[in-house]
Amino acid sequence: MTATAPPPKDLRDFYENPAVPVASGSARSLRQARMLAAAIGPATPAPRTILDIGCGDGTAAATAAPLLTGHRLIGVDWSQDALERARTRLPYAVRGELTGGGLPFRDGSADAVLFSEVVEHLVDPDAALDELRRVLRPGGHLMLSTPNLAAWYNRGLLLAGVQPVFSEVSLRAIHGRPGREVVGHLRLYTARALREFVAASGFEVVRLQGAPFHGVPRPLRALDRLACARPSLASILLLHARRT
């Protein structure tokens, strides 16, 4: 059992704590950026507007930016601490929420949305996808990534009676599984569940890929990269969908 942060009063208090990790692995960010760049094409004749919803400290968007040259990339997060850090990496970073008053953008104003490692933290993911669909133009692209409950090592851990990686039973400490960081995961998806969930939210699923997880122990990383060839076994699910 390893505690990583003082006991939070609620989820907002938890995510505003600077000790809570908000960055993601660069391998996942690069794979997702390549998928997006291939989908939206060059910035001519006009740049596209890309929203990174739940941008955290801006690391993932900054990693993707060189592949999206000329496009307008805007980071969005509700955590003031995360936004302060994101503004050191991104030209645009604004405060916004998926619930309550919604995102500070007009209907159909975005050409693409990056939604990276966010959906697993949400109490109401259905409302969140409704809001993403609202801000996307018809045919706009959704690039969503989330940990895979059925990752290759999680299948073995469950057979051994061990809590799967990525799942958490407490906001104060890790219990019953490998790992040290508490990051506030509330929901986990398999490849099949993610496809069905996104399709039911008014999107057409275009492609599903796998990505490695930066937290895999070094001796197992080659195997983790090989597992990406079969998204249903990969550590991270990368889904490309379009607004119908």
C-alpha cells in the first residue's frame, strides 16, 4: 500500500492536488497525434480547430503539436493548477467543464477533439460525449484514448485473483494490485465496450488501435509493444470516431 496524496475531500479536491499525475506517456500521445494528422490532413487551405479536452499539464498536446503544424490547438481543463502548467507549453489553454455549464465553445465549432485519458475519470461519461458531440461539426473527428481493462497482463492478474492494473478501489492508496500512483480512475473499458459506448453516443467508429503503457516494467515493454498489434490486448485503446 502506497499513499501518493493527502486524503481528498472530494474528486475536485483530488484533481486539484499537484501531487496527482496529469501527464500521459509520449508513445500514446504520438500514436494518437499521427492518427489525427492523417484524419484532418494539412492546414491548407485553412487551419482546423482542435480541442484537447482535459489537457492536464499540456504535455500530450505539446507532443502532438509538431505533427499538427498550422492547425489551431486549444487546451481545455477545469483544474486551475493544470492550466497554469499547460500555458507554459501551449499558446492557448482555457478553463472549461464537460458538465454544469458545458464547454465554452459554440455548437459545431471544432473540427476535432482530443480526449486523452479522461473518460475513465468521469462520473457521467454519457453526458461528456454528448457535450463533445455538440462542439464538433458534423463529420468532425473524436480521438479518444483510455486504458484497456482487458490488457494482456490484466487477464493474467485476474486469473490469479489480483486486482487489475488501472483499476482503483480508493483515492488514498493502491490496494491489491501492482503500481504506486493513485490517479482517480472510476471507469474502465474493454475494446468492445468502448466501441459500443462511443457508437451509442452518436459517433461512427472509424478505427481502433493499441498503444503501450509507460508504466509497464522495463523487461516487459517489448511484449507490451507487440500486444499493440491486437488492440483488444493492448495496454491503451486509441479510438478514432466521427460525429454522425
